[in-house]
Amino acid sequence: MASHELSTASLLKLCSFAFWGWSYIWVTNAAPKKSPEWHSRMVTLLHGSIATLVGVHQCGITSVDQCRLTMKISYGEYALMLWSWGYFAFDLLWCLVYMSNSLVILAHHLTALIAVNIYLSKAYAGCTFACTLALMEITNPFLQTRWLLRYEGYGQTLIFYLVEIIYFVMFLTIRAFFCTYLVFEMLNSDFLDMDEKIISVSLYIVSLILVYEILSYVTYKYKNKIEEFKGFANEVRVNVAINEIVP
């Protein structure tokens, strides 16, 4: 019986991986003149958007308690795990083939893949997985939209800066502050297993590294813009003062 369940789970994982591989091939054929990274970003945008919506719905953030976190996994939650496992496996393979991502991103994908495997082996971690996935992916659509806007030549437009700022604020707020609180609560809980706590800490450490990289990028990119804004503001104040003195 155990071997049958294992083979069934493996087959479902393979089907999920094949779906994401087919999605990438379909996008590549639909837009052959775009770069491989553009094709991959479109697939990532699809996963991030749907994973966020489904994850938030299954998580039920407003009603999460010990009872829900220890409930038996539902078919929908199990399907979401399999669906995401296939994506993380595909994305990790793509990153290894093209070697276009940093070691931090590779560690993020590998950690996520291991985490899904552990959650799939449990009978009650559906709500925990859905909440974790939603928190991981909720900023992803903004990240991909930001990249696509820049790729298409809109990197200096107002909509680009709005998307970028929304992404930065959401990522830093969720990963640096909210997740810190959640990890603290999970580590002090008496109803979560040790492997679930290890998963949370591992994902949290990777998130902190990403937070540091984003803060470094924001400081580098917007330092000059902040100085320009301060200079403009000072000039406005001087002009206002002169107008008040000189009739």
C-alpha cells in the first residue's frame, strides 16, 4: 500500500512538472522572438498569480488558528502542493540550465522544493502550506511585472516606478517584519512538528538575505534620486521665501 501511494504521488509530481514544461514550451512557441528569461518570467507570473489567489483562499488568513493548522489535508490543498512542486522543480531546472540566477535564488528554489516535499508527506499541514505559499508568492506578480515593463522599454515610466515601489514595500513589510513575527510564533508553538519549524526558519533565512539585497539595491538606485528631490525641495523653499520678501 505504501509503495502504491508513493508511486501515485511520484506520477502526480511528474504530471505537474510536465504541465509547467509544456507551459514554457507553449509560451516559447507563442513568442519565439522573446528571450528565454522572458518565457520563464511569463510562466512564473502565471504560477505566482494563481498560487497567491488559491493560497490566500485555502489559508483563510482571517480564521487561522490551531484547529485549522492541525486539520486533515484537503484534496484542494494536496492538489496545490503538487501543482507548486512541479513549478519549483521546473524553475530550479531552468535556473541550472541557464545559470542566470544567483546562488541565493537557487537556494530559495531548492528550499521551496524540499519544503513542498515535506508538506506532501504530512496528513494535516495543508493550511500551513497554503499560508506559507501565499506569503512567498504574493509579491511575485509585482516582481515579474516590473521585469517585463523594463524589458519592453518602460523602465523610466511612472507605472514602472509605481510597480517597483509597491513591490519593494510589500516585500520588505512581509518578509522582514510579518514573517519575523510568524517564525517567532511558530518556534514557540507546541503543535507544529520540528521539521515544519526547520522549514520556516530555512525559508526565513533565505528571505532575510533577499531583504538585504533589495535594501542594498534600493539604497544604490534611489540615493541620487532622493538627493535630487531634496535639492528640488530646497529650491522651491528658497523661491517661496524670495516671493514673500520681494513684492
